[in-house]
Amino acid sequence: MQTRDVVSWTSLVSAYAGARDAQAVSRLVSEMRADGCEPSAATLAVLLQACMAERDAAAGGQLHCYAVKSGWSGDVVVLNSILTHLSRITGVDVAVRLFEQSPRSDAVSWNIIISEYSSEGRVSKVVDMYERMRREEVCPSCETLTSVVAAFAKCRHLRQGQKLHSFGLKSGLIDTILVASFVDFYAKCGELPSSVQLFEEFRGKSNCIWSAMLAAFIHHGQFLDAIHLFGRMIDSSLVPSADVLRALVICYTELGDLRLGKVVHGYIIRNNCAAESHSCALETSIVKLYARCGNIHLAERCFSSILHKDSISWSSMIETYTIHGDGRKALALFRQMLEEGARPNGVTFLSLLSACGHSGLVSEARELFDCMTRKFGIAPELGHYTCMVDVLGRSGNLEEAVQLINGMTVKPDGRIWGALLASCKTHSNSKLANLAARKLMELEPNNVGYHVVFSNVQAGGSRWGEVEDIRSSMVDKDMQKSPAWSRVSDIGGV
């Protein structure tokens, strides 16, 4: 090309940015400027998107400075690209400061901030920004409502979501993604019939709406209804997306139907569906299918075939070894995960600690619990503490378990004290068993099961006066233990 202008340079930069070739992008920008052609607003937008894809905060900051110096920061396209980069890489609060200082913004700018607040689950901030947007007479779009209703779904705010739905209908702000979001919203708020009604009334259903309805049925444990819905989708001549197929795999996993799960897996392989997916979520669901159905060898093969594993896929395979009681394999896979540069999350450590408990790996559990916070900055939650108390309790380190409970950063619940109580009974430590039982009673004074456990603990220590007091308290409160029962079905005359 004899004459290379900013448009041609930007097109070339965009192509390499789309291919995620950071070195080529950097080289082209240098050549572009050496050729006497300075980046335009469109060029900067492309470069900022590339930085966001690579999660390169330093390069993004340099582009932000260049935009300010060159006068492009006032361009709304550049502004929105910077806002997106800041909110995704450095946090939405940093992006908000720039948003507040900018004299020019549009509906897209508002949507970026609202969307990031929504993804972080900060519902009050979402509502504040949305109401302020309306007050300043900035017209909300379908994207705006999608972010707002997603926040309401996370916090089960049914009334607010219903009002938003009415506003969308009156304003004509309805598209397939927004409808799918409302289907999801009603399901998460316990209003499955409303999800079904909305789904059935909407014409021109796309894959995302079918996927949302499948997820709604799965959320409510109605797996057979979800499978029937998938059949309707196929009858409608729609090609199922990766999300739809993943939902179907989840159904067969929950039903324990390995045979039909394999049929879906075969369809996925024949049609190369996993390769067309933008994440490894579909492949990970296949791993879980085989793991839950007891075929660990196929689970391992499917996991090994995942080319680009994320933290969820690694955690799922670690959980598989945990379920099958192989703590050492779980730890070995964790080490491999770190070697390949994947970052563990809270779920990863939950599975690892559980594996250590079942395999008696006490020192390994201590090390994991320590590095979770110290090395990876993951604050332990109740599940992590419960696993750790269980590990220490099983091994007879009851005093250490009590020290851990006393130093917890969150309030211990029934699972914590229940784990300690079980270990105390195993190791015949009546003193700590009494402590754990009393704590359970304090947490739920009207729980019949806890009263019975407390009574049994006192009886084990021959404290018959305490037993009589507990039994009398149960009578006064009209508390009765439901009798257990079992049933044997007549199958084939047996």
C-alpha cells in the first residue's frame, strides 16, 4: 500500500489485537507513529480493548495518559474504552472517579458503570446509578435493564424487578437477552411459573432464552422438565448452543444417567461444540458428569483433553479426586495446576481441605490453609473453617481445633460446632463435646435434633440431672423427635 492513513493502520492493529498478538500490536503502533501517523480515537479504543484482553494494567495506564495529552480523552468513544479498561482491570471505583470528572458521557458510559457494579453484586450502587441516570434524563437501554435485573436476581429483590419489568414493557425496551435475564430473575426469586409464562409468551426465542429457561428448571431441581424442554428446542430446528448443551449435561449429571450423558457427549464431539465455545465450561461439565457417575477414568481423560483449562476446570478435577477419596492425587493435581500458571480460588481450597480430611493429611491441610490467605489472598469462609476443624478433629487435635474456632474471622455456625462434636465423640472427649453441644443449643434453641444430641452428650458423661432438665425442656416446648422410617419397594416380585 503506497499511502497508509490512520484508517488502514487502525484496521491492521485491530486484526492483530483480535488475534491477541500483543508484540505485533506494540510493533505496529511504533511503526505507525514513525510513519508520521498518530493514533486516532478509534485506534486508541482498539488498543485499550487489547490491553483489557491481556489484563495489562500498565499499558492501559500509558494509553490513558497518551489520550489525555493528545486531547482524545474528551472523545466519548475513548472515554468509554478507558472506563471499561479501568473497571475491569483496576476496579469499578477507579472508573467511577473518571466518570464523575468527565464533562462528556453517553448512555454507554452509564451502562459500563452499572454493569460493573452489577457484576460485583453491589445492588445499592446499581440502583443509585440507575435512578440518577433517570433523573438526569439519560435514556436507559436494554443493556441498562439487563444489568439492573441481574443485580436484583442476585439479591432476590422480587418487587423491584417486577417494577423494572413493567417499565421495560411500557418503554418497549425488550430484546432476547433482556427477556432471558428476566426468565433467570424470576426463577432465582422463586417465581418459576412467571419464568415459564414469560418464556412461553415470547416469540422468536433465541438460544439464550432457551438456555435461561433450562437453567431455571435446573435451579428448581426440575431436571426432567429441563430435558423435555430441550426436546422441544430440537423440534424447533434450533441448533443448541454450548450453554444449552451444558445445561443438558448438568441434568443428566444430577439424575445420574450416565448412558444419556454419554449420548450428549457424543453429540458434542461429533459437532465440535466444545471448540466453538468461548470457555471450557462445557468440557468441565462433562468431567463432572463422569466423576459423579463414578467413572473416574473417563473424567481424567476428558480433563486431559481440555486445551485451555481455567480455575473451575482444575477445581472440578480436584473435587473428583476428593469425592473418590484420593487426597494425594488431589494434591498432586493442585501442584500441577500451580506449575501451569492457573490461579486457585476458594472452591479449589475447599476441595483440597476436604480431601486432606478424608485422607488424614493433617500437615498438608495446615499448609494449604496457611498459604490460601498468605500466598493467594483468599479469606477463609465457613466452609474452609469447617473442613479444617474436621481435619484436626479426625486426627485427635481437638484443642487446636478449638483454638482455630476461637480465632475465626467469621461467626461459627452449626456446621463448625457439629464437626467438632462429632470428633469429640469419636475421641471420647466429654469436656469439649459438652462445649460444642452447648454452642449448638445456643445457635438454635428450638432445634429438636440439637436437644437430642445435647442430651446424649450429657448421658455419655453420666450427668443424669442435666439429661432430665433437657428432656423436661423439650416437653415444655412440645418438641418431639420425628421417628425414622424406611420403605422397601416390591420390585419384580422381590
